Amino acid sequence: MYSNSADPPRRPARTVPDLRRMKIAGERIASLTAYDASFARAMDVAGIDAVLVGDSLGMVVQGGANTVSVSVADMLYHSRCVAKGLQQALLIAAFLGRTRLIDNLEFKIP
């Protein structure tokens, strides 16, 4: 499935307040990890609520032994790729391993 496949049935785009409301109401929240537009699109079409891009890409995509080698540039690249595949799911980028290095840096993903 390519990221420009037929549009999925429309539903409102998920937001952080949506996920909070769902948690409080005891609703299930579907969340999966993606690193590219094609998988993100497939998850969006399937109705996944949130798609995560994590620094685990250092092991899963880059073949490293851990997440230490993942750079801010890597995270931005994969987050942009995933964002291109999403229309409705909430994108969550989690870069936990080295956050102390980037406390004051603001990310903007087009």
C-alpha cells in the first residue's frame, strides 16, 4: 500500500484531548509504531488512533544494538515520513534517550 492510495473513510483527526477523553472513558486506544509513510498510511486507513515514531528506529531500522546512535536528524526524517502518510491518526514522536541534550529545541514537522 502506498501513501497516495485511495482516501480512507473520514473521521476527525485525533488530538491529545481525544486520547485523554478516551482514557478517562475507559475506551481502548489503538497505537502502533511506524517509521515510513506506507506503514503510517496503512495504520491510518485501519483506524489506528495514534502512530508512534520512536528512537527504537536505531535498532529496528538502522540495525544498531541500542538507541544511542539515533540523532535528532534521524527522528525528524522518520517523523516527516510518517506524517506524510497520516490524515487522522495522532503522530507521537518519542525521543527519550537523549532528551537532556535538546530540552530547549522546538520541533516543527510540516
